[in-house]
Amino acid sequence: MKRIVLVSMSALTLATLVAVAGHTVYASDHDDGETDLKARALNLSDHFAFKSPADPTQLSLIMYFNPRSLPGKQYALSTKARYEFHVSRVTDKTATPTSKDDVVFRFEAGAANLAGVQPVTLTVIKDGEELGKTTGATTTIGASKAGNITTNDTSVGGMTVKYFVGPRADSFAFDVVRFFQVRAFLAARFFGGPGGTTGDATATLADNCRGDKFLALGGETNPDNDTVNLFNPPSCAPDFTKNLNVTAIVLNVPIAALGGTVFDTWSTISVTE
């Protein structure tokens, strides 16, 4: 039986991906979109790893999936998937990643009740051995909007953990339309000539949303006095994730319980093919 694995890696602590026998691995970006093989609940988005601002002895791991969720709509985790955080101990922050699963936090969801709450079983695996399991619950969209957050605070095999599973506002901000306009413009300007080896000097880019010219060389003025204006300024740039949600799994775990001080971390969602 083959598992399809979708991978998202921390921007701070990247891990090398290794294709394991019997697994098909696909890297993820913020929004890969839905396909026949990958439903919305399997659309892995972002991964974050950092020391908890409230308690620097805790490592916070966050996984986003189900991007572009409508703000008032209830979404569910797949009951056929494993949502996993992977932690690999390294000797130094410049050490070559090994992608070794020293600690794995595996989340598996059951069917939702009439209120939309799903039971979520957390399995902790350390150094190849299962420490134990514990079952908590998700937070629904209604409870989240009301500020009634379900925080699952428990102990697994002597490891104290806290976790939340549910909808949150998407913290990602991106002007996707202008990005593709700029990308097309630069490609044409540098490689749009005959044979793709020379640039097309006639390629143009529309003024940004504030009305700044691409090249402010002819006496044009703009508030920040930039000579080159490729992207829209924050004052008027449209954010394609505004008012949209993601589903988040947020985990806090004591750093001391992980058996190290420097880690590579990444998230995966895997399903049986």
C-alpha cells in the first residue's frame, strides 16, 4: 500500500526531503490548489517553528492547510489522513539536514459530531518508539469566532503537550495579481527577445496601484522616492487572502522533551493511495 505525502517545510529550519520506498512525496507551497488526488482538507499550506513568545522553553509548531476557507463556513479534517509534525535533531544550525524522524507528532481525526466537532488523536513517536496516544477535540468555526477556543492540554508518555486544531484567519499576505504581472514583465524584458536569449526592450509594466511609473526617471515623483517601482505599495496592494481562513494545527511542546536544542522541522499530510 502506498502513501501520498504532501510536505511543507519551515522557512527557518529546512529539512532535506528523502523519497522513502513505498511513498510518493510532493513539496507544498502556500496554495497548491485542489486536484482529483488532493481534496481541500489535504491542501497543505505553511509551516512555522519558533520558541513560544509566552514561554521560551516551549517549541511552537504550526501547520496550515485548507487555504482560502470561507470565513463563516465549517470545514473538516480528513478522516483518512495523517497530519504530522516532524522533528529532526541536529548538532548545529548550519549542519546538513538529515530528514531523520527523531520525534513525530501525528494527528488523526475522527468523524464530526452534529456540532461539527471532530475527535483528534495525537500519537507521539520518539526515536522510533511510540510514547503513547491522547485524544482531544477540534474547535468549530462558531466557537472560534466567539473566542471559545478548545486547548487540548495533556501528557503523552511523560511529555506534556498543548495543541489546538481549528480555523484561524490566514496570516499570509500576498498581492498575487501584481506578482504575476511583474514576473511576466521581467521575463519579457530579460528573455523575451528572439530565441529567448535577449530581452524585449518594448516590454512594459502598468503603473502600480498608487500610480507610480515602473521607472521614475523623467521627473516623476512618488512618496518613497523609489526610482524603480515594480510592486504595489502596502497602502493599496490587494491581499488575496484577506478575510479568508485556514485550518491550523498548533502544538506546544517542551524543548527539553525533544532531546536537543537545535532542530529541523517540517509538516506532512499523508493519505493511503
